[in-house]
Amino acid sequence: MEELFTDLEKLARVEKRVAMATLVGTRGTTPKREGAKMWVGEEGRILGSVTIGGCVDARVITEAEKALASSQPRLLQVDLGDEDAWEMGLSCAGSLDVLIEPFDLADPKLVDTYRAVRAAVDDGKTVAIVTPLKDSASRILVMEDGATSGVLDDDVRRVALELIRKRKSATVSIGNESVFFEVHGPSPTLIVFGAGHLSMPLVSLARGLGLKTIVVDGRPRFATRERFPEADKLLVGIPSEIAQTLSYNSSTFVVLTAHDYKYDLPVLKVVLRAGAAYVGLLGSKRRGKSIKDFLKEDGMDQSLLDRLHVPTGLDIGAESAAEIALSILAEAVAIKAGRRGASLREKE
Amino acid sequence: MAVLYSEKLLDHFRRPRNYGSLTDPDVSHESFNPLCGDRIRLELKLENNAVTQAGFVGDGCAISIAAASLLTEMISQKDLTFLKTITDEQLIDALESDIKPARLQCALLALEALRAAGP
């Protein structure tokens, strides 16, 4: 998301016209999901990607140049046949629909739309840009409270709100029309309770993955800017009280690294009820069972306790703090994506 | 843990009395142990030089939470002059447990908050 805004603002400074290529449909196994973007400037600049590279991106660039030359949008369909897949070094054989639209950046419409999206996202809101594929010029912005930037059919609005709730971009057939819903929301956030040694590589790695990071601890000597130069927020106070002030959604990962019941118990009482995508607790299975037993005796439902990942992380043989951080984030990403985190070569 | 700590201490840890923030407290102070991370905020409502309501919030070990819970019971509805007479030993004795020297700071964290608040 952040990358999209940055790319567009960069291009707006140096290009007069750009083609915006948006991945609007995927079938089978594809390397990127709906909403991925590539920008091709009239002066030749290229930013972003709708695949992980290779000849599909090359074809998108060629089509983007044609769209700029003709000033007409086009919908590109690309089948990733086995042969093509091998050519690209991909083990996938899906197909992609890419909407390619030329824009004159002197017309502020596109940049203004994305600035409005960014303002909403910075305000913690999730929004959808609704684009009919046959008439991509008539984009309408739908906010999570249902407000729209233009007149919208009720069915389209309902689908937009559903996809906003799921935080998922998709093309949906409504009546005789295919409509693309480009959903943008706040960046995924990692909240770490405990500012110990392990949390440092955890935060660094999370930043590298594009997550916002918040570190919480009761000890000002631990939760310092020197130890966490990349953290978006360092919050010092009573951890469970701070936990109640934070917001949690399907893009929030929570990891408790204090390995101390005095933080773990009261913080878990808050975060397990809060709707985060992932809650992981550092500790052994034995410790995890004791913590869960304690919380159960305290009246917490089994369904909430089942959401707790303890020990946190995937079994990758992690030993160092950085390796443990990698295993935790790998599990969190897999859980959010509804995957098991197994080796890809084992996948059918 | 059951061997080291009294039933009373464990009960106050599991079911702390007067836990929660007060609305518009007249006095509030948060104390913390900089290394182990225990944090206790003690809050008081006062009227006519007496404590009409005492409450606390915090994340801490069993000793510090139980001690805070016991302290709020000790000072509720008491005159402010009484508060100044509470000694370390009284609070430690109230825990009815063998508190080792290394854990005295935990046991006295809430009392430290009370003294710093200075009602």
C-alpha cells in the first residue's frame, strides 16, 4: 500500500503520462494477488510489478506502451501455460487479467483519488475503489462507513462493503458487468509485548516485511529508541492497560515475548478477545498449557484460548534471536493467509 | 508456588480487590520496578482527610499484585494520618508469606506508590 502511494507520487513529479497496470483477476496459482500494480511512464520509467518478474511483466510493459500511444485502456489476459511458466522460472500455471489504463498526470483525478485513499488509510480506515472494467474512467471511492464519492448501485455498494470487511481486492460479476474492487486498508501491524532481546530482530524483520510495529513494555530502559530504531511506536506503561488502547483487526499480529506471566496473563486477557489475525506467545508447550489453564480458570472461553499460538513460530530449527523472529513472522504470515506454513515443494 | 506463598497471597493475586481505575481520582501515582517491569498505579478518592475509595491497576508478579490488593483494603475508609503510619513490615506481614530479600521491592511497590502520592 505504502509502496503504491510512493510510486505514484514519485512518477507524478517526473512523468507527464503514465500507464497504470492493475492485476484485477487471477485464476489458478499466480505469484501476486488482485490489486498488485505496475506503473509505466511515458518517459520509460517502470515501478511496481504485477507478477514476480519475467515475461509477463515484459508483456504488460509492451501493452502499457500501446495504451499510452492510443490513450485507450485495455484489459490484458495472460495465460501462464506450463511452457511460459518454465520460461519465467515459475512453477505456476494460472492466468491473469491486467487492466492497463493511460493517465495524464496533469489531470489530478488519479492522484487525488489515491491521496483520498491514503488520507483514509492513514486515519485507520479501509476503503475500496470501485472500477467497472468496461468503463474504468468511472471510478468511485467507497468508505468503510458506506459513504461514496459518487452514485453507486446498491448491489455494488454492498459488495464493496463486504470486500472492505474482508480486506480483499477482487473482480466480481454484478449483473452483466465485471467490477473491480481495489481495497486499501492500514498496513499490517505487529504489536510486540516485551522489549527484550528477541523483540529487536522481530521488529527489524517486521519492518522489512512492510509491517508497522509497536513495542510495549513497562520498563523504560528496555523500550528505547536506541534498541528499537525502526519501531513506529514505543509505548511504556502498564502493558495490559496499553493493550486496551490499541486497535486490532484482521491485519494485526500480536506477539508476547516477555516470557513472564506478569505481562502474559493480563495482556492475553485483552488481546485474545480483540480480533487480531495472530496472537503468539513465547514459551514451551508446558508453559503454554499452564498459561491457558490459568486463563480458563479465570473464565476465558476455550474458543478464545484456541486462538493462542504457543509455542509461537514455525518449526525451522530456530536458535538465534533472528531465527526465532523469522519463525514467528513466518507463522504469523501463514496464519493470516490461511496456510499451514509447510514447505512449498510439499504442496500439491 | 503454593509452597512458597500463602493462600491469602495467592487469593489476592487471583482475585485482586479494588482492581481498576477510579473516575477522577484525587491522588494517583504509578511506581515501577525498572528491571523486572512490575508496574502499579495506585489511585485514591479523598474526602474530609480520609480515603473514601482506593483502587489500583497494574501488571506485576503475584507478590506485587497481592500486596497492592491488600494495601487498598488496609487504607480504604481510613484517615490520611493513618496512611503515614503504615510500615513496610505491616504490609509484608499481611502477605503471610516468606518474602525473600530479593522480592521485597515487589512487596513494597504499591506502598512506594502510596508514599510518593503523598496524600
